[in-house]
Amino acid sequence: MLSEYQGGTTATLVDIRESLVRQRGQALADGIGLLSIQRRVEGDRIGHCGLIVGRGHFEEQEIAYELLPRVHSFGNATEAARAVVEAAFDTGRRRIWSTVRACNKPSLRVLEKIGFHPDHSVIDERGELIYLVRNAL
Ligand SMILES: CC(C)(COP(=O)(O)OP(=O)(O)OC[C@H]1O[C@@H](n2cnc3c(N)ncnc32)[C@H](O)[C@@H]1OP(=O)(O)O)[C@@H](O)C(=O)NCCC(=O)NCCS
């Protein structure tokens, strides 16, 4: 996935493997993490979606997702994110956050489609970062 994004990556396979091992260790320790998104018909894995602590805290986690560029705009992120949010609320969680750059229109649209709303923004060295939230019904 890293190599398919514009500009690619300078990370080596070893770096990426190590980072995945670290992420998996963290997921096992926390009981939450990113899950692969696999298409039912094609059977291929096209990205990931799940809960992370992110910029939040353990009691109120963030949803995160990323898909291969060649499958963007087919509704896949929305479907995956909706499933993660529903599963998260089914476990008794009451609130889920997401933090998105103001320039990331596709991600903001995904969140809008699944019922998140902007709560506040912060400005950092990379520009505006929007904190969005969705409460359990
Ligand atoms: C964000 C991301 C996961 C969206 O995945 P996706 O499968 O394309 O999302 P969906 O198809 O479910 O929905 C995308 C929506 O954004 C819209 N969209 C796409 N580009 C847009 C743009 N430039 N401006 C406004 N809306 C845009 C699409 O039309 C679609 O909305 P619609 O269903 O109303 O037509 C994908 O772009 C991605 O992997 N980006 C890089 C990683 C990333 O930014 N992750 C989130 C970090 S906060």
C-alpha cells in the first residue's frame, strides 16, 4: 500500500515488516487494532480499517482506515468504517473519534456518511486537523 501512494516510500521491506510486527504486538496488547479489508467476490485485501488509540485515549478510541488508491471511490471505506463503528458500539462503547486533515475531503465525506460530526479543530505545523465524533444512539 505504501508503495502505491504517490511518491512511494523509502521504507525497506524489513522496515515495513518490523512496523507490522510492532503494530500487531500493540493490537494484541490493547485488544483493538487495524483489520484487513477483504473483498468478498475478488477475495483480495485492499486496505485496513479499525480502532486505534490515536490522538484520543483508551476509553474513547479513534477509527482509522486506508485503502489502496486503485479501489478508491467505490464505497469500500464507508462500508468498512460503518461495520467497525457498529461493532464498536455493540461492545458498549459510547463514543468514537476520528482526526482528519481539513484537506482530506474523501475521508471527511466517509465520516459524514456514517454519522460523524466535527467537534473542534486544532492548527499544527501541517495545517488544520479536525476532530470528529460519533456518539452511540
Ligand atoms: C479516505 C479513504 C479511505 C476513502 O476511501 P474510499 O473507499 O474511496 O471511500 P468511499 O468510496 O467509501 O467514499 C469516498 C467519498 O468521498 C468522495 N470524494 C472523493 N474525492 C473527493 C473530493 N476530492 N472532494 C469531495 N469528496 C470526495 C467520494 O465521492 C465519496 O463520496 P460519495 O459516496 O458521496 O460519492 C481513501 O481515500 C484513502 O485510503 N485515503 C488515504 C488514507 C487516508 O486518508 N485515510 C484517512 C486518514 S484520516
